[in-house]
Amino acid sequence: MAVVLSVSGSPSPTSRTTRLLRHLDERLRQQGHEVTPLEVRTLPADVLLGANVRHPAITAVAELFAQADGVVIGTPVYKAAYSGLLKSLLDLLPQYALSGKTVLPLATGGSQAHVLAIDYALRPVLSSMGASHIVPGWFTLDRDIPRGTGPLVVPDATARALEEVTDRFSAALGGSVTALARTA
């Protein structure tokens, strides 16, 4: 199956966005994909803010992008856009770091007012980075992602929607999507 890079652009160590991504990572693994999680917040801040593209941490991340067949990009929405932390990383990657990649954009936020951030803020930058296929993404309300460390349980409608977008992404990667038991 495919190699998937799952990127969380949240600056929070107790991030709902990261929690949601790791939940979806497990579904992708169950479908046979090799998933590598990446939390941008773990990269050195001085390297991100100083735009040090030659730093070993950035070259290692660029290599992860290069090796991936698909990329899941998750971000909290702040002021109707993706996080500044995610932008800092994307700015340091090669211009066409997503060339030939299938990409699944995901966003989380406190209000339905931010639902269009995926299509009007995130999708254009992913496209400009050469993504060959950006599958329809999904916005999840923060209130639907409980904090904690155990298995993630989300409302049924949210669970079904997340399974559908994850399965669509998996199918776009060329994998056969098998019926899995509900993960929520």
C-alpha cells in the first residue's frame, strides 16, 4: 500500500487536531498504509522562524514529504486560516514538495464560521505546492473532539464523515478500501 505522512500543524501539546489525526492514522494503518506522524510543533522554533532550510530537521522533514505517496495535513483554524506554525513549515519546503502527492486537508475549529478555511486558505497553498490530487477535506468542530488520551470517540455523524473522507483518501492512493468496523 501507500506511504502516508500525517502532519499536524497545531502548536498545542494537547491538540484536538493532533488527536483527530492520530485517530485517522489508525484507520489508514488498518487499510494497509504505512503512516508516519509528524507534529510540526516538535521542530525547533528558531529553525522555523529563522527560515533555516538547510537545518537537518527541515531537510529530514522535506525527505519525509518526498518519500510519501500521500499527505494528510491537519490544522486548527485561527482567524479563518490555517495555523501560522503550519505556514512556517510549508514556507520552508521546496516549492513543489507535494508534486505527485494525494493530499487530504483537515481542519478543526471552534465555530462553523471557519468551515471554508479548508477551501479558501489551505487548498490554494497545497495546490501551489504541486499536489496532484487534493481530495475533499473535512472540518471538525472542537466540541466534537474530546480531550484525553484514550481512544477517540466522536459523535456518530462526525465519525461517519471522517470515515468517508479517510476512505476516499485511501482509495485515491490506489488502495482498496475494505469495510472496517466503526472506529468511533
